Amino acid sequence: MAKIVILTGAGISAESGLGTFRDKDGLWTRYDLNEVATPQGFARNPGLVHDFYNARRANAAVAHPNAAHHALARLQAALPGQVQIITQNVDDLHEQAGSTDVWHMHGRLARARCASCNHRWDAPAVMAVQHPCPACTAPKTRPDIVWFGEYPFHMDDIEQALSQADLFVAIGTSGNVYPAAGFVQMANLAGADSLELNLEPSQTITDFAQARHGPASNIVPAWVEEILSGR
Ligand code: BJW
């Protein structure tokens, strides 16, 4: 049974109104990533980091999946057990579209974590560091997000899926951030075919066997239709 491993990034959610990081007007042009997306930044100013993620949680709460998220959910439903979605995104638009078993390698806005005992729980709309952990009561609440210098989630499962992939597809990701940017090389080493679907050529374009460029809401449904019609 053919295995398709799909990596998504901020570009797939751009047409749902959620900002990307490195495009013109992207989040990193307005915020200093060292202050809002590192453990050191959180230690220096947890209030600033919570403000950043509380605002992103509020934006994500009113966002809806677009045609690209729906197309991937359709592909998963049509090929049960053959399509694994790995996302770098912290929104839940894949799940809202009906995808199941999505690996959020950089965490989720919808979850909170205790920086003291690692307990996790559903995030309230507005979080603050002082909120006591439901398990150990420490006032060390943080977003359940993977920041720079931290180890991404699901890496063992991801490495195994890539080693068994027949096709690796990266959608809406600039290829700037590791380890995700290295997945195409891991899939290539495993003998998989590879396809980039992005607005423009990414940093890792030369590692892909094939590429199509344009808005995700156009090129992803078109690709899914081709797969499902056997073309
Ligand atoms: C569209 C579109 C449309 C627009 N349609 N497309 C030196 C060398 C190599 C590595 C390192 C290094 N120094 C440090 C590192 C490691 C570091 C890293 O990679 N740094 C780089 C900046 C160099 N990585 C880490 O620290 C990671 N941990 C780690 O490495 O642990 C050790 C380890 C080693 C080996 C194995 C395993 C582990 C952790 C990284 C954590 C990233 N965190 C962030 C923020 C938290 C989440 C959040 O707040 O949301 O995650 S950073 C940010 O970038 C976010 C994203 O998930 C991530 C990737 O961004 P993405 O999705 O690619 O978005 P953009 O904006 O970059 O690109 C969007 C693309 O979409 C563009 O190409 C557009 O063209 C396109 N697009 N509209 C289709 N409509």
C-alpha cells in the first residue's frame, strides 16, 4: 500500500486569514522571535509571550479551513491508513476540515503545559503564567508550543513514517526551520518521490523531484483530484 507523507506549514493556513512567519508582513517582521518563540524569551518576559500566543489563539478561533485543508481531509478519507499529515502549524484547521491523526510537531495553541511538571491541559482563551497547574499547582503555565532550541514532538513517529514513505509532499512551508526542512532529504534517502506545493520556490526546492507553485487553495485540491482519479 502506497504511503503518502504530507508536511504542512503556515502557507496552507494563509488563505484562512492566519499569518505566515517569513513572508512580507509575516509575524517575524512584527515580532522578535528571540523574545516570543524561545524558552529564554519566556523566562525574561512570560507576559509578552502569553500576549503573543493569546492573540494568535483568538485569531485561530475565528479561522475556518480552506479548500486545501478540505482536500487533504478528502484524500485521507479516500485512502485510509495511507496518508499521514505532519503539520508545523499550531492551529487546528486540519482537524476542523475532518483530518484525523495529525501530528503537530510544533505543538498546539489549544493546549497549555506546566513548565514545572510537564502536565498538559486544554488552554483557556486567555492564558497567564500565574495560572496554577491543575496537577502540581506551580504558577508556571506556558503554551504547549515548541520554541527554537526545543525538541519537536512526534519525532520518532515522523522518522519512521519518512523511512517508509513512497511520496513526500511539502505544502506551504519555506524550508527555513529544521528539523522539518530536512524531511525531504530523509524521504529522498528512503527512496520516496517528492513534491513541493508552495506559493513560490522554497529554500529546499532543489531537494524536490517535482514542484508546483501557486496558492494552496488552488494547487492542493488539483493535486488531490489527480491522485484520486489515478492520473
Ligand atoms: C503559501 C501561501 C499560500 C504563503 N499558498 N503557500 C542552524 C542550522 C540548522 C538548524 C539550526 C541552526 N540554528 C538553530 C537551528 C535549529 C532551529 C532552526 O531550524 N533554526 C533556523 C531558523 C536556522 N530549529 C529548532 O530549534 C527546532 N528544534 C530543534 O532543532 O531541536 C533539535 C533537533 C535536532 C534534530 C532533530 C530534532 C530536533 C525547533 C523549531 C521550532 C520552530 N518554532 C516556530 C514557532 C513556534 C510555533 C508557532 O508559534 O506557531 O514554528 S518558528 C516558525 O517557523 C513556526 C513554524 O512552524 C516554523 C516554520 O515556518 P513555515 O511554516 O515554513 O512558515 P514560513 O512563514 O516560513 O513560510 C510560509 C511559506 O508559505 C512561504 O514559503 C510562502 O511562500 C508560502 N505561502 N502563502 C501556498 N496561499
